Amino acid sequence: MNIIGDLSGVSRCPHCSVAAPQLKQVWVTPNALFIPSNPLVGRLWAAYQCTTCSDVILAKCAISRRPSVGSGFIPAPKVEQLFPYTKSAHADIPEPARTFLQQAYDTLHAPDAAAVMAGSAVDAMLKKHGLSHGSLYSRIDEALAANLLTKGMADWAHEVRLGSNRPRHADAEKPHVSSEEAKQSVDFAEALGNFLFVLTARITRGIEASKTAEPAA
Ligand SMILES: [Zn+2]
């Protein structure tokens, strides 16, 4: 990725999830700033606007003061980090839930698809805990009864619109999920994954690490 001109090489816009977004440079710091602790690498910042959703991405870039070997030219600045970054489903979430959650992130620009994928992710997470019978919402109640979920998580699940077949009186008039509803469903699926798997794995690793740590002298 090169800071001169527009930004290419970004797989998806972190705002609207469009693939291979066209990102137009709208701002850049006029000069690289070299700080005393790292005098050979300067810092530049640039802002890029997505031509699909018009939202802006900030890029943190580094430029070397040293010419590249053999060429004598100062290499072009490199993008080191984007804000916001493109989301990826956490590695501690088991398959197939992780892939469903990733697809939910990747389809936020298509709210119906994102809500269905968020529902599939929640479905797969509950199945991993042995809850495989009945509707998604009845299994969420079972998970609460089994102390797998807190009351707050279960209430939240009932507030969001997961999947495509949630019974609703208004569905005939309002068959589609809004962007906001889809985002809330995806946020819930992400939180459930963190709650059921990511946090548990972190706790397990923490306990293991403290068991193997050298006792203080
Ligand atoms: Zn966008």
C-alpha cells in the first residue's frame, strides 16, 4: 500500500464492507515527523474516503530516512495501520461459528445477509454447547436456564433480529432488516462469541500460565 495518491490493497471497507473499496485521499500530514527515539523512521498520517459509503479511514504511515539498498531512492511511505481496522472473527471462536461471524462482518453492507449470518453464528455457538433443538430463541432461553448466559445477554438476544425467520407480526410489511438492526445483530453475535469462547479461552490460558510461572523467590 502506498500513501501517494489513493489507497489500494484494502480488502474491505471497515464501514460499509464493500470488497476492494476505492479509497480517495482527502488529507495527509504535510511533513513526516521524525521523533528522537526513532530518528530514521518518520510518521505520516493520511485520511481516505470510501467512494461507496463516503466514510473516512485514517492511515498511520511510516517513511524511512534511509535510501533503499542499491537504488539510492528513499522508499515510499508504508501504511502500518488503518483506523478503523477491518474486523476479523476471533481465532478462539470455534468453526463453523467463526466463519459465520466473519461473513456477518463482511456482509454488513447487505443487512439481510448480515442478520442471517449473525443468526447462523449464534446457532453454531449454541450447538457447540449442546443446545441444538428448537428455535434459536428457545435455545437462548435454555442457555439462560443452564447458566450459560446471563439474564442481560438473553434479554439482548431477544431485542436483536437474528436470522431470517424470526416470527414477527410486522414481517409481512417489513420483510427486510435495516442497517442498524443488522449491526445490532452482528454486535450481539460478536459479544456472545467473546462471552462463550474468547473469554473462557483467555481464562484457561491465564490459569495455565500462572501454574507454570516460577514462584516468586
Ligand atoms: Zn465504505
